[in-house]
Amino acid sequence: MDEPKRSFKSKLKSLFIKLLIGIVVVCALILWMCSWTYSEGTRAGQLIKLSEKGVIFKTYEGQLNMGGLRTGKADDGLEGNLWQFSVLDKSIIDDLTEAEGKRVKLGYKERYKAMPWQGETNYFITNVEIIDP
């Protein structure tokens, strides 16, 4: 009678180990996807907002007014051409604080998906250049 119990325990242990390995692999893939750069580029406009947001995870978020107008839904009419972004690097935050209200050119990387502790958007600023008027 001891044989079936040992066999069940070993099967359960084997299943638990496989499940644990599967969870680790899935988590590693998700973290890898969140660090993968989907695109890179620059955007220019007037920096109109930089704020620290969040209840659990505090992140820095900003808005860039790229000028011009765009149409929203048919009933909404016209709206400003605003671009939302997130910031990870403290030196970039300092540069953006100095540039608030000025025309800037922002370099960014777009990630496939951002984790909640990184920011609200998938766009992360990599450099700031103030454009002389």
C-alpha cells in the first residue's frame, strides 16, 4: 500500500515543479516584452505638463503640445494635438522641469508594453533638447 502513496506524492511533486518552471518562464517572457523597444524617434512641440502621478507606483508623466488641431469623434469637434509620455530617468526629469512651457524636441523609445511601475504610457523620453525660438 505504500507504493501508490509514494507514486502519488512523486507525481504531485513533479507537477508542482513543472508548474513553477512554467510560471517563471511566463514571467520572464512578460518582463522581456516590457523592456523591448518597439520604436524610437523624436517629437517636437511645447512642453505643457510634467507631473508625478500614482497611488501605489509613483511615475512621472508629461504632455507635449505638438501644435495644430485634430478632429476627435464627430460630436467632439476639434481638440489640441497633445502627446502623452512617461519619464524614467531622474536627469531627464530635471531637464524637463527646466524646459516646461518652452518649445522642445524630445527623443523617445516606445516600448511594446509598460509595467505599472514604469509609467502610464508606452513612450519613454530618452533626451531633451530645448529649441530656441
